[in-house]
Amino acid sequence: MNKVILMGRLTRDPEVRYSSGETATAVARFTLAVDRRFARRDSDQTADFIGCVAFGRNAEFIEKYFRQGMRVTICGRIQTGSYTNRDGQKVYTTDVVVEEQEFAESKAASEANRNMGGYQSAPAPSPASAAGDGFMNIPDGIDEELPFN
């Protein structure tokens, strides 16, 4: 199984090109800065920068809506490849091919983060109040009737 799920911020606006031929296909390339869970003692790097590529409708969606600094979630697969560069050296590549993408924060939070200069984490949302949060309160004394206690 080859499945990748990433959440991170775009390091810059996606680069979109269209393939040549009868049916031009959009190809979007971008890099996600994905925070590491734990920092290594011997390194200042706290994020990994992961190359991503999307094709067709996914690429067109990304071209239209994704911008630098936005926090997004993508699902896809790792794809490796190689090519020979201009100097005749073989170069190996690893990309995440995007199969699904979603926004990982509201537009307002994304714009506020962009105005602050980039890749800082957005503040954690405050816990929802008990009233009006969309969940029903469980009455006292009913605990023994619940099947998942």
C-alpha cells in the first residue's frame, strides 16, 4: 500500500503548467512545509519540505485556490523517478502525487497568518462552550445505560 497524508503550509504559490498535445492536462507543483513532531537535538530544522504534484482537475483546483502560506491537507501516494540532467548526471526524484486536497484552516485564519509573515502556527481554537456547540448534553445518572462507558 502506498498512501500519504500530509498537513502543512505552502512555501509559495503553486507552479502550474499545461501539457502539450490534443488534450492539455494541468500539472501543479508545490512544496509543503510540514512541521515535525519532535525536534532533533543536532538540527535547527523543525519542518520537512515535501515536493507535491497534482494533475488534471486537482491541479486546476490548486491553481485557483491555493496560495503561499495556506495550511492544507493532502492525500496521495509517493512516486519516485529519475532523469538525466544537462550535465549528464542521473537525478533521482521523490514526489507526492496528490489524489485529494482540502483546506486545513478557515480563509480568515489563512489570511491572518499570511499577513503575519508566513509559517507560524495559527493559534489553537478555544474550546467550544457547552451551549450551542451542536452536541447534546447527557443527563446525569444515565452513565450505566451508555454502551461505550
